[in-house]
Amino acid sequence: MNLSTLLLQRASAGRPVRVGLIGAGKFGSMVLAQAQRIEGLHVVGIADLNVGRTRDALARVGWPEERYAAPTLGDAVRTGRTCVLDDAGALSACDEIECIIEATGHPIAGIRHGLQAIEAGKHVVMVNVEADVLCGPLLAERARQKGVVYSMAYGDQPAIICELVDWARSCGFELTSAGKGMNFEPRYRYSTPDTVWGFFGWSEEEVRKGDFNPKMYNSFTDGTKAAIEMAAVANGTGLDCPEDGLAFPPTGLHDLARVFRPVSDGGRLPRSGLVDIAASQEPDGREVFNNIRYGVFVTFKATSEYTRACFRQYGLLTDPSGWYGSMWRPFHMIGLETSVSVLSAVLRHEPTGCSKEFRGDAVATAKRDLKPGEMLDGEGGYAVWANAIPAEKSLRLGALPIGLAHNVRLKRPVAKDEVVRFDDVELETDLDVVALRRQMEDAVRQTPSQAA
């Protein structure tokens, strides 16, 4: 690990790594909290439609006002300060900026921003997993053609899971599964923005004092975010989503290797090679002992009796047979760690996780019986939750990806817990992104082995 050394070399030569940030919400605020303290990393500009929110975020994370007083991006480059603006396109048009961090959380905007940055020859760190799971493999291919890096955001769970998967494979282990921990009970599936704070256990006063978006946090609660992230991991690692979606088996650290192994060997997985979630709650609400709520994990199998013996000799937590082991990271620090992706892209030309193929999909699923004429309100809303299924199944069903389930009108009824299909809705806006998604789907249909 030598990113900090490489960065100091650049800084010593008077060539800071120059970055543009799109989105000053919670994730963007966390990026900014650390960026000001990293010598050689210069946030040239921050674009958000709400400039006042950006200034509030900078003040909240401790930036002195004079640090973000540059009137233009050119002035920011010359003085080492930061420009606050409402035009994301201006960041991609700034020649001196090398990397764009897309942190809006809006899938349609994220895809447009990503394409714009790639076309301008910028590396892209796609915090926006919603955009990545909708069209990530296509964006990654466009970036490859332009000679730039398209990367998942380190600190967010998909990138860290990809890192653990790479570790397991680089060590020569037989990879069994990968996933993350999460606070989940089956009843959470039907949570809405009106009920979400009760599930988090936060008071109204705590919510008022924080920079919390109820729809975003509800997408964590109802399992939508889990589906989006696990589909992204599938696309970045070659693992698969379960045929019927994520099972959320309750599991503590001591049981990861026991639970996340195939049913044929006593576990809960239909087979090896799947992603899933280790729930930190039992279905009845009891907290799982020694849970991994904020962490990520992989499970893997020894390839020989000798390796199995080494597992035992060095204290690896294994299943009762000793053949399956687990490795995990107990926490992820979200935007506080995302500079790792920026520096890896710029200084190593290497992504910290990247969607390579369309293998998993996060599809819109009805939270209740839906009627013709109703409007879908996307992730974390009142109408739909997302299920993570294999891309091949999604294509077979004609399923509507969750990223296109924003502000679209139903033209057919959809029963509770049924997948919403393209044919069930009227797609009248964002047709450029719809066309990109269709292009990615058509490419997979022409090479079906990629989604098998």
C-alpha cells in the first residue's frame, strides 16, 4: 500500500490530485470531512443543485469559509481553494480536474454525469450505486474505451466486498460467497418514509439535527439498498444473486462459514458462488449475537487437507468441518475512505471495484397491491422495494430495474411482492437513460453466457 507515498510525491512536485465532487449530501459531506486534511488532494469544485446545502455541508464538516470562496473553477485551480457551484457539467469541462466523484444518489443524474465525465477524459468514482447497478457495465466499457478509470467508491460496502473477493482469489482459496451485514427483519420490507425512523430507533430530535434523507434511509431499511449493492457486487466479481433474491439469513461472525456454505454441506446457500446478506436481527426482532451489521465478509473453502490444517493451526474461524473459513471487515467508513478510490484511479490507474458484466439486477417489486394510474416513487418510497436476482432472470421477466422506477405511472395492476415489468409502466421521460439500459440488455442477450 503506497498511495500516500505516491500522493506526497505529486504534492512535492506541485502537482496535486485535482478532484470535482458532484453531490453535497451525507456521502459528499463525509468525503469533504477528510479531503481537507489530505495533503496533495485538492477539491477544485463541488457541484450541487442546492448551493446553500453545499455551503452548509462545508461548514458542518469544519471547512473555513475562506477555503471555499473561489468565485470560479479557474480561480480555485490557481489559489488552491474550492469553488461551489450548481453546474455539474462545469466540473467535467475543467481541464485541470482529473477525477469526478459522483455522489448524488440519483440514478438518472448519475449516469448522465458519469458519461459526461468519461467523455471529457476524467476518471469517475461512482458513489452512486443506484446508477452503477442500472448501467454500470456499460459505463465501465465506455471508460475503458476512453482510457480512463470507472470505479466503485472505497468505503462503501460493494468496493470493500470486491476487495475481499480479490483477496480470497489472490490467495488461491475456493470462493464460496460474499456479502455484508445489515439490520433487517422481514417486516422491514414494507417500511415507508413515514415509519423508517422508528426502525432505526432515532428520535425526532436526532433526525432534525442531522442531514438525513428519509427516502435514502428507508431504502436501507426495506432491503432495497442491499439488493442494489449485492447486484453491483455480482457485476463486479462474477458471483451471482440467488435465483429468488436475497435470503438475509441471521448470522453472527462465529457462524459466517457455517451459514454461508452450500446446503449440500450443511449451510444455507443453494450453491457456492452467491452473494447474500448476514442479517443482524432474528425474524422476531432479537439481536444476533456477535453480528456484523456494519461490516462485509467472504467465505471460502480450503483446497487441500494441508490448507485445511493451516486454517486450524492459525485460528481461522471455520465451520465444524474445518473446510470452510471466513474473513471479514467489521466496519466500513463510507465517504471517509473514498479518497482511496480517487488516488487509486489517478495514481495507479486502477479501480477499487468495477462492474465488469451485467450479471445481477435490482428489480422493482410491489410493496402493496398497486393499481393502474398510480405513480412509482423509486428507492425507499411508498410503492416498491428492490429484489436482487440474476440478470438472466430479470431479462426473461422483462423486469423494471429499480433505477427506472422513479416518477413513472403504472398502466397495469401489480400484486404485492410481484415484480414490476417494463410492460406495466409508461416510460415517457429520461428516455436517453432508458435507451442506454436497453443497449446494455441487448448486448447481454447477444452473449447470454455472460448472464448464465
